[in-house]
Amino acid sequence: MARRNVAVIGGGPAGLMAAEHLAGQGHAVTVYDAMPTVGRKFMLAGKSGLNISHAEDYARFVTRYGAANDRLRPVLDLMTPDAIRSWAAGLGTETFVGSSGRIFPVAMKASPLLRAWLKRLEDLGVTILTRHRWTGFDGNTLRFETSEGIKHVTPDATLLALGGASWPKLGSDAAWVPWLEAEGIAITPLRSANCGFDCDFSENFNSRFSGQPVKSVKAASAAGTTQGEFVISRGGIEGSVIYAHSAALRDALDRDGHAALSLDLTPGRTAERLAADLVRQDRKASFSTRLKKAANLDGVKIALLREVTPEASHLDASALANLIKALPLAVHRPRPIAEAISTAGGVSLDAIDAQFMLTSRPGTFVAGEMLDWEAPTGGYLLTACFATGIAAANGIDRWLAAGEA
């Protein structure tokens, strides 16, 4: 087959992985990105340790994608967690499995891996053009804004890997939504995912406890039960435990108009043990003192208990113990999508075929977070971005080989 020109729009994980595979299949690949450098969100993800995948049992791993599970299962087989570790090792980045099951580079940084990856792409002949902002289609031609004016490109095939709408300053600004909608492509509205929530705390609580961690709790919602910690933000809550429940809480708010997270403030004690310990406390002691001695609650947990249930100090030992074990923390709204770690919604999976090509626009393929799927943090997001990039690259290669360009 003659060497064909493929445009990859978006220099994030999905786009770069697709570019690597397309170049390896012999195609001339150009990656276009609006930002001055590629991989900006990838670099941000690595600031606190790049979590590239998760080592849990694979049968469980592939169930983490909600309504998209069935569609993504064969795609994830293209880039399993073990395959990601091997791929990283091939780029000189050794990885390890943390106590949580998350997989990290030993160096705990994104920059060495990204540098080695870009060097591999260069060696494969991939061209990367930054400061090229895609602004839509002119018929079969792609239109870009550049520092030198408008540029038009007509490739043999195009991959869109533009991300969602979270962290728009890094390039994922969802400017593509109206352009695809104008083409008649179904877009599920973008929403915050893996996000914090507003709780409408009192000003007194906000001023005293904003920024403080709430450690060693269990949180329960329709998503199940998770243990860890979260942070009191200005007027709300955020952190890993909250992100694990964000989809369930967001969907409950959309469906019912209200939602609450059930918090167990003492995961290591039963309600019966707590009640017995509370009964033994001196009733002349302050409420805070009794909670500290009986339940080992710190200041922020005690304040949260009072904030949620102002009458808590008047409850009997049994009722108070039950409240400590299942504190109903109401959430009122997700934080704005620009603050979210990722987004739900995007190009409907019904709008693409099995090769990740838009059914209404032959020759245009889609991968990564701009597709309508979501997953929790923990390496699941990045894994699916890699995998859908490979799936779309394979689809492009097959489509070009069939001579349909």
C-alpha cells in the first residue's frame, strides 16, 4: 500500500499513541496541537506521580467504565495494564505497583516518559506541529489557525483526539462540540467527572476548616463503599474518596435533585462499640471532649458532625454512634467542569463504527476522552485513552488498506 497521510488532531495520550501505531504501520503522520507543547494534561497528571494504570484483577478492571463497559472491553484488550508497563519499559521507564494497586513510574514523573516517547515518535518520522488550532471542516479539508494565518490541510484520514472540557487552560476546551454538532454528529452533553462538590457549608465552618483533610473515613453511595480521605474545600469537598463517588452523586443530582454521601467517621469501630464507649463518658465534659475520648474524632470530624447535624450533641449514645457511622453529607452541585479531573459525555458511541470512525463522516475517526465514556481515577482514564488511540489507529489503517480514502 502506498504511504498515506494521516492527520492526528490533539497531542494528548490518545493522539500520541495513535500516531505511534500509525507511523509504525508505515503511514505519514502529522500531529496538530493548539498549545505550544504537546502532552500538557499528561504532564499535569504526573505532578503528584504519574498514575499510568492499575494492577487490580483484569476481570474487575474492565468493569470500571460504566455504561461503556461492553464497548470498551475489546478495546482495552489492545492495551492492558501489563502491556502499558511493557510499553513504558521500552521507553526506559520502569514502573511499580503501589500499595493501592495503582501503577507508577519508579521516577514518579511524567517528563522522562514523555521525552522518550517524543523521541520515539521523531524516530518513526512523526511530524508534530504545535500552535495549530483546529477550527473545523471546510468540506473534506481541515482548517487550522496558526501564527502565520489560516492553514488548510486535506489528509487521507483524520483522527480527532481533542480531549474533553476539563482543564481548558491545558488545551481541552471542548471548542470542537459545535463544529461536530454542525456536521450532525450526536454529542452527549459534557459534564464534570472525578470532581468535587459544593456542600453549602456555613461561613464559620468554611473559615475554620477550609483546606483541612478528613482522614480515615469510609464513604458510601450508589457507587459502593471506599475508604480513604478527602479535603474540605471552600464551601465543599474534594479528594480521592469523593472522586470515586462523583459519577453516582452527579447522576443522583441530575435525576432526583438531591444527593448525599454517607460517611463512616470511625471505620475501625462498630456502632455497638461506639455506643458503649460514649455511655462511659462523663456527661459534664464537653461534647467535643466526649467525642475525642470515646470515638477518637479530631477537630474537623467533630465540626463536620455538628455542621451536618446541629442537634448531634443532644442525641443519646446509640443514635450518636449510628450518626458517626453513617453521617449523611448532602452535596448540592458538582464543581465546574473546568476544575474536574475528567469529563463525562462527548461524541456518542453510537456515532462511531467498530473501527472508531464517524459513521456520518467517512475517513474521520475519534479517540480518547472526547468520546462518551468515563472512569474513576486510578489509571483507568489514561489506560482507556491509550487503548482507544490504538483502536482508532487500527481502524484508520484498515480503512486506508481497503482503498476507501
